[in-house]
Amino acid sequence: MRKIYHLSTCNTCQRIIKEVKPGDEFIMQDIKTEKITEEQLEEMAGLAGSYEALFSRVARKYKALNLKEKQLSEEDYKNYILDEYTFLKRPVFIIDGKIFIGNSKKNIEAVKQELS
């Protein structure tokens, strides 16, 4: 399976997708208009090794909810991501059983490498 979880309103996501040039075989899921299901999140966490790896600490709500001061469990990370799409670190690329999370240069280069 080849899939990209992204946010169509996020300039960074759009720039990265344009840069990576995924083929037509990719399923694109805009997480704002098509909510992530628990099953999808469990699949991502299985590939990533944890829910925490998928969790974005730069989301505005992270600061607004004062989550930095709290000790979050894996279940907490899972629930926050399911409740609020902005908590998913994005974009998330799933390419043939491998997962690439976030917008770091290193990660995007790994995606390009995987697709070449």
C-alpha cells in the first residue's frame, strides 16, 4: 500500500508532496476532511513503533492544552491524535510497509530515496 496522510491547508505538506512527486498509485487522505480512523492510526503506530512517534508537539493545541506539563501515556497520544487531527505529525507517507513521519529534510530525502 502507498498512502499519504496530509493536510490540504498546510503549505509545508503541499510543498513536500510537490517535491516528492508521488505517483498515481498513492492514496491521498486529507486528515481534515477525512478523519483518521482508529484502525488507520493503529496501523501507523504499528509501523512507527509507538503513538508518540506520530504525535506533533508543535501543534498549537499542544501549548493551549498545556500538555508539556503532563506525563502522557501511549493511550493519551492515541486519543489526542484521534480527537484532533492537528496532533498528527505530518505528512505521513506509507510506502510498501514502511512509514515516514513528518517534514524533516532527512525524512523527505528518505521518502525520495524509497521512491527512486
